[in-house]
Amino acid sequence: MLRHDFRPGRLVAGLALIATAVLFAGDAAGRWHTPPYAAVPLVCGGLGLAGLVSWIDYGVRKRRRLARNASADSSGVPASTSGSQAIK
């Protein structure tokens, strides 16, 4: 059993920020040259992509939850067979 739900948007955000950090760490170590303005598209693009992935994940989870609730509620049996009009 998992301790928490898997959130792919957070994974994408983390990977984008780690990639930015590695890029600038390589620049600081003298391995390659990275222009300072490269961080803006990397971070903004990564966070935008993470937002999109989170939005899609939310839609999938909501659809699954609705399908699960609909299948649990539709047993096909009337609410009461004793003649009472009580709501299920």
C-alpha cells in the first residue's frame, strides 16, 4: 500500500528544477557555458508543463472517482422493498 498518491505534476516540476540546477552547476564548475537567461524558459516551461500534467491528472482522477461512485450506487435494487418510500 502506498503512503500517498502519486502526483506526476510534482515529478515534472522537480525534474525541471533539477535539470536547471544541473545546467548551472556545470556552468559553475567550468564544464560548459550557460547563458544566465536560460533559467527563465527552463523554469517557466517546466512549471507550465507541470501545471498541465497536474490538470490532466486531476481530470483522470475525477473521472475514475465518478465512475467508481456511479458503479457502487447503481446496484439495480430498489431503495426499499417493504413498501416504504424512504430514500436510499
